[in-house]
Amino acid sequence: MNNSLPTSAKPVGPAGTASSRVFDHLRKDLVGGRFVAGEKLAINALKDRYQVGLSPLREALNKLAAYGLLVQENQRGFRVPKLSRDELDDIAQMRLEMEGMALERAIANGDSLWEADLLAAAHRLKRADITLDKGEEWEHLHTQFHRTLVAPCGSVWLLRFIEQLHDQFDRYRRLGPKMPTIRQELDEQHHQLVELALQRDAKTARELMDDHIHKSYEVALKRYQEHV
Amino acid sequence: MNNSLPTSAKPVGPAGTASSRVFDHLRKDLVGGRFVAGEKLAINALKDRYQVGLSPLREALNKLAAYGLLVQENQRGFRVPKLSRDELDDIAQMRLEMEGMALERAIANGDSLWEADLLAAAHRLKRADITLDKGEEWEHLHTQFHRTLVAPCGSVWLLRFIEQLHDQFDRYRRLGPKMPTIRQELDEQHHQLVELALQRDAKTARELMDDHIHKSYEVALKRYQEHV
DNA sequence: GTAGGTTAAAAAATCGATTATCTTGTCTAA
DNA sequence: TTAGACAAGATAATCGATTTTTTAACCTAC
């Protein structure tokens, strides 16, 4: 496996290294908005919070900085990147381009195993929806669904970039509390996307994906504006 | 400066941290093919080679892994990613998409300062060409030229991805010795690209950029095939 | 009052040593 | 002969302490 994502590919259980565990944990917390944007990280506090020594912690922070979830300034530690309207626009725009491209390719390449995976992922997501479990578990399944959707696009690097953009986008989307009305609409689209994928209707699928990202963008933008 | 590249934005002189210095150095060496693909890195050897302690070295290695120039396997250190035809194709394809997009946007946005920078970058590159300095200095100016070309595209993330793809691409392109014949042709194109950029002919510029990447791809592929 | 300089405290970066894990070679039993 | 168990050496990961740099508070001179 040549180009595994910076994330530990296999979910690191209690067995992984301290460094990889704190990386995963910090990544989740950063994406989930548990740190305030622009905040300077107090390494000693993190050490306590994540129950880990300095060396593995610093290695995780270095990885997150290279990944784009932290900013590193020489000799003055790490901080959480600021949020900005411009950047949100940039991220959304890039998602449009890249996920659109990936979806078209995935529809061209995906086999029947993919179809099954896709149905399963959509089902699990709806399941978590009904259970009203809109917490960390839902987020994970949601990520997983979008990942599955574009998985057979054939480009390792495209997938990698999309993953990175999702993390960045979610920093905005997850700023505020849930919005059930729009959420409903977005959930609808997940199933429609599966439909169109199974029908191999790449053109319509891409249009729907564009719309999906656009709606998500509006949610994220509203949250950002309320948050400032 | 929110989204600085993983690289130390300001060229880290002798003043930067040990970690950032060894990061820059290792990055150059990895891109320049001073390690053999697939090789496992012996950390203690690197410690001597780069004259740094274990901690800053490991932090640099972690960053490089997140950046994609190394592969990290839990509990078994770091290795140089393997090369493969499939990956080269992927990288080239992605370069086509992303640099094409970036160039069109840059031509739409770039101001007269950009025009000046572009002319300057092209001039410096040609200069280094004539001086027959086809070493590390030429490589740097070449990178700088392509960076300048797309700089005003308006997307921080697009620039970031392009930079990453260039590094990956160069791992293939720089496998073997120089090829003066094709090199000449590619150098020509640099100047033509400037021409078209100044004329704001986005369409033709993109076509030329496609051709430029395609030719570079052929060089890289040949090198890769000879290298195996 | 404010710019510039000094210093004590805080934080970041690094070092040297320790611990945990993997690797390799050897041996044993089927 | 070979799969598996084991031990010794090598390597990776982590810890605790030290060094370096930044930050903040205070002082002084204009």
C-alpha cells in the first residue's frame, strides 16, 4: 500500500502507537470544532488532555500541520488555523471540481461490489439518522458514505485531496448545532445519489452532487457567519 | 498567513529549527532521487547524515509522511514510497486537470505585477539554462517558474495540491540524467507560456500547458522504465 | 507618555537514555 | 524437512530532563 492517507489506514485500536492514536483523536477534535479557530495550542495541556507524552504528541502535531489541520510557526508552536469566508469559498469550489470529477470516474469504473458497498453505506447512514444518533457516529457514517461514493474513481491522489477538503469543509459545517430542516433535504440527496450511481447516470449524478455541495456550503456559510 | 504550505514558507536559513531544516533538506533529497524508492530509512544513519538529533529528525519524517513523500508504518519506521507506472499516470493526469484549471484562473486574475514576476522567473530560468547550470539551482528556478505561472489562480488549496503533485512527479522525472533534446523543447514552451499568459489567451495557454505536461510525462515515463 | 532595553518566567525545541516492538537466526518436535 | 517456539540483537517509540527561544513585565531615559 503505497500511498496510504496520513491517517492510520487500519483503524488504530488500543494497539497502535501513541503518536498515531493521538493523531486520530486530535484530527477528530479539530474537525469537530472542539478547538476554537485561531487558538494557540498549549502543548502541556494537550499532554494531559490526551494522556500522552511529549514526543508522540509533537509528532502528531507535526503530521497535522503538514496535513493542514494545524499551522506551525517556527519556534512558536502550533495553532488552530483561522476560519475565513474566502477560504470556505475556496474549499467549496474545490470540492465541486474534485468530487464532481471523482464521481464521474467512479460511475464509469465502479463494479458491482461498489454498488453493494454504496447501498450498504447509504443504509447505515439512514439507520443512524432514524436512531436520531446525530453525533460522532453519524459523522463517521456520513464521511464513509461520501468516501464510498467516489472510491473507485481510480486516482489515489484525487481521493487523498478530497479527503483533505472534507476535513477542512467540516471545520465550517460543524461549527454550530444541527439544522434538521436542511439536514433532511441533504439526507434525501444521499439516496438519490445512490440511485443515479446505480443507473450509471454520470451527468445527472454530477449535477446532483454539485447541488449537494452547494447546499452544504450554504449550511456551512450560515454557521460561519453566525459564529463570528 | 493561514494556510502556509507544509514547507517553511520563508526559506529557513541557518536560523530555523533543526526540524524545519532537516525537513527541507530531506524533501529536496527525496524529490531529487537521492534515496531509492521502496528503501527503508535507517533513522540512525539519517541522524548522522543530516547532523541532527532524533527528535527533530522524527518530527521531520512525520511531516514528510503526512505530505506523501514518505510512508509510515506503525512500529516499523519510515520508507521511501515505491514508484509505479499507475501512480505516475495518476499524478500526470491530476497535474493536467489541476494545473490547467489553475492556469486559466491565473490568466483571468493575474495583474501587471504578476506579468512582471512571470517575465522575471522565465528569464532567470533561461539564464540558468545558458549557464549550463542544470543542477539543483536549475531545478529550483524551474519549480519557481511553474509556481509563479499559476500563483494568482485565487485558490490556496489548488496551489497546495499542485505543489504536492509537482514533488511527486519530480520523483519520476528526476530518476535519470538530463535529456538535452527534449529539454530544449520544454524550455521553449516555458517562454511560449509566458507569451500566451501576457496575451491573456487562456484557451491556447491551457492547450500548451497540457502539451507541456504531456511531454514531461513522456520524459518521466521513459526514465521510470529505464530505471526499473 | 513612550520607545528602547533588561530580565524573569513560560513555552518550544532538542537531547540522552529507557522501554517496547520487531527481526533474525537457531533450535526443537512432528 | 519444515512449521513453530524461542532468544538475542536491532530498531522504533517513548520518556524525563535540558537547552534555547519567546513572551511579558518592568524599568529607564528621553
